[in-house]
Amino acid sequence: MFKKALSVFLCVMMLVPCFALCSFADDSKEYIIDNPYANIKWDEWKAYKTQLHCHTNASDGFLPVEEFVQMHYDLDYDIVALTDHGTLNRGWNVIPETVPLMRVIKAERTNNNAPIIPLTDEEYNAYIDGSHESDSRTHSNGMIDIPLGNELNMATPFADCHLTGYFAEYGQGLAGVYGDYETPSKGVMEAGGISMLSHVGEYVYPDKDTVNWVGMPVDDYYATKFARLFMDYEGSSVGMGINSATDAHTRCDRILYDQILQKTIPNGVVPWGFTFSDSHNRNAINDAYTMHYMPELTEDAFRASMENGELFAISHYSNGVELNGMEEMPGFDEQAVYDSKSYLLDNTPMVTRVTVDEENDTITIEGTNFNQITWVSNGNVILREGDITSGTATLDLHSADLLDEPYLYVRFYITGENGICYSQPFVLNVEGEEFASVDVPKVVVDLPFFLRKLVTVLDVVFFRFNPIIWIFKYYGLGYNPLERLINPF
């Protein structure tokens, strides 16, 4: 009897390590965390408020340039990239080459084609060096005027297929082709600039009523299309908008973004997520913006922050993406924000420090104006913590509280009473493991592909050498067609 009991006891004791190993399998993993904020010197660098996508009445905005610049200055912007449709920004003190047809079509938006009114050189320099007067600006550094901002694919039929370019002498007056993001992305890259996909939900969901699609993954066609684009134009096409304006047309773009990341990260490419106001009137100027951590306020530092993802994306609006628990904002009343005009204030959530502990596989964030943090991996919420009052939060990649095992990457967003702040993805490698291979087809033969070929043929056969079309392009689209005989797109 004693021997039998002893045998049972020894068997049980031998099984205990196996159960322990199964229960804590994650602890055996050693994560290598690729921190996009690793190079930031938090005690030395500053966060600069930036608007990446906005409009004046040079294309289809209501504000003339002088009022546009003053309002951004008063709202404490440090960097502004003016991106009128098909219109290269050559400086706030320079009358732009407008697209006459655009202004005619959008006459109501432009206050019936009111004068553009650029800044005088004296006014321009005062804004740049921070000496211009303001009743509400809280700091004295000036603003940077990002050169050659432009909203590309300015007039695509069927649905908006827009992207913004910067630092590139490309795209003046070019109308674009439906679904063809590739041609302007290539054009900007070849001209030495960088680009960002805009509110892609307006293309993915042409009816723009994306509320009908909330909670559903986006068709894999779109994830493949954009993943391939980021891979083909890596270094120039730096990312995509994930929340713009009041988020009415972008509420599903975070789902698409996560689907794209699952294709690009295994192939060594990480596109960044951006927010912007896409303002066409004075009420929208501060709806959404980005905060760029930079060692100094210069064009070079700004471009580096765009390319490296050293920024946080902020919005006063989030219309909720109910996919696997993603992105609801308890206690956040968008209507109250608008009614109280608190969207004009800078008490939105913001991150002030990120600390990655490689030894213990933790990511700790410090910030302001937030009470909840949500961690996302592969489109799934893996952890949500609320009632945060300390201003700090930590993700332990081995925690038993995780709802799902992290894979490929994690990103977070923090929320508070006046908005939401998104981080960039932290890529997660595991020692001794490789990412599963993901095939992203290089050529997608689709409707945009055939439309681009058709437009190219039509241009060569009927339009490129047609004096009547030259006249239309000159007076309607605002550019000299003789300069486009070789490369019209």
C-alpha cells in the first residue's frame, strides 16, 4: 500500500513541472522590442505641434492665406504643411499657381473665389521667427512653413483617392486616376520628397458612410494594395492617416492600418500612423494634429521625425471601431467637446516619455491628460486599463492579464476627456524565431491598373499633342502642358 501511494505521489510530482511549463510558456520568450522612440532624448528634445494636411481658398478652403496662418499661429502650431489640392505651396508669402477649374467647382467653399491674399514678406518673417503678435499664443518660437506641400490626385472620379506630398517638385495641376496611389507615390519619391496616404476610407468606402462598415475587417484587397505600396516606395511613402477631421470617414482606417502592418512588418517595413485636420474652414483647424519630438525646430528635423515615426498622432474625435474590443472612449463626449469649444484647447492626451525594458520585456509610458490606455496587437486589444490617475502605465509582455498573446507588434492609444493619442507600432521580434512569411503580390491587376493604362494611351494618342487640350490644361488646370510632354503624370 505504501509503495503504491509513493508511486502515485512521485508521478504527480513529475507532472508539476510540465503543468508549470505549459502555464507560463510566454515567460520562455525573450522579446526584442523595436522602439520607434528609442532615439528621443526626452529631457532635451521638445514636442512640436504640427498640421500635416490643411487647405486655404487657393483650392477649396474658406480661409485666405493670411487668416489661415494667423489662426494656426494663435493655436500654438509650430509646423504647418499647407496642402491645397493640386497646388504646390511655395511659401505663405507667394501667390500659388492655382488650379482654376478646382476653384470654379468649389466656389462655395472658397467664399465665391475670394482673394487668396498671401502674406507680405514682413509678415511672413514675423511668423517664422515668432515675433508676430498674438493674443493667445503661449510660446515665442516661430512656425515652420513646410515647402511644396500638395494634395495629390486632386480630382479623382468615383471617390477621393488623395495623398499628400512634401519637399517634392511634383503634382502641380495633376488630376489623378481613380485608385492610382502608386503613380503619385512614385512621382514624389523620384522628386526627392516624402508622401503620406490621406483619408483612405473615402476610397475604400466610396459612399463615405463608413458607419455601415464599423466592426468588419477591410477587404484584403486594400490591405494588400497599400502594403505593397509602402514596400515599393519605402523611405518616401512614410505612412497613412488613421484619423482625420472629425473621423466621420476614417473610423475604419485603424482596422485597415492593422491589417497592413501584418503584411509589411514581416517584410521589414513599418508605415507610420498620422492624424490631421484636413481643415477647409476655421472650425476644423484644431480637430486633429501630430506632435513631433525633435531636437530642434528645423525642416530637416521635421522630415526625420516623419521618416522615423518619432511622433504621436492626436485627435479630438474618435467615432469608435468596434472590432475585437478596439477603440471605444468611455467618458468622451464628442458633442460636448465641440459645444464647449474645448477642441481649441491643448489639454488632449499626450505622451511625455516612453521607456522600454528589454530585460523584463516591458514598455512603460508617461503622459498627461489621460485616464485610460489600450494596447493593440494584430488588430486585437490585448490589454485595456482604466481609471489611471498616476500618468503612467506599463505593458508587461508576459503578464497573465493579457487577453491575447502579442505577435508582430504592439501599439497603444491613450484617451482622456478631450481626445485620443495614438502611438506608433513597436515591432516585437522573439529570440530564436522568425516572422511567418507573408506574400504581398507585387502587381495587382485591377480597375485602377487598367484605368491608368487607358489614360496613358488616351493622353498619348489624343491629348498630349492637341493644342485645344493644351489650352484647357493651361487655363483650366493651371500648368504649362509643354513642360509635360515627356512625363505628363
